[in-house]
Amino acid sequence: MVLARTALAVTLLSGSLAHAAAPAAKRPPPDARADAVVAARIAVEYHDVRALARVLKDIFAVQPDRGEVRAILDDTRDATLVVFATPAGHADVRRVLADLVAGAP
């Protein structure tokens, strides 16, 4: 019984020490494009800003950690969209918005 406890203690201790002595894994370098993400308010003349934001999120497959467009929020009080994107992403959103809203009834 004592031998089993000793073996267990040595195993636990050696595992903890080996883990503590192991060099830390290097972090991947930060995404340089993440610094270029900026927010812009875009006023739209459309009756349902919330639905428009959902459509744009689907079109651009918005993901908060990657891609040209990181987030699209709606502000129904002001009929504006708040777009978090890179400059190229903002240009794409404005181009698609012009096409969508121009064809709206």
C-alpha cells in the first residue's frame, strides 16, 4: 500500500515538474490586418435596417476574428449600420449596399 502511494506521488510529481520545465509554446504572431480594422457608421435609406444588417452578415460571412468584414451592427434609431472592417472591407460593403438599396422597392 505504501509502495503504491509512493509510486503515485512520484508519478504526479514528475509529471508536474516535467510540465513546468517544458518550454512555453510560442504564440503565433498577431495578425497584422487586425490593426487595420476600423469602425464606420453608414447611413442608409432603407425601411428595415436590422434586416439589411442580417443580409450583409450573410453575404460577407462575418466572423469577428478573421476576414475583411469583422462585424455589422444596426442602429435602428438613426437608420445607420456600424461596420467594423478593413478599408477594403468597407469598400466592399458600400458597393454591395449601393446595389442592394438601389434595387429596393
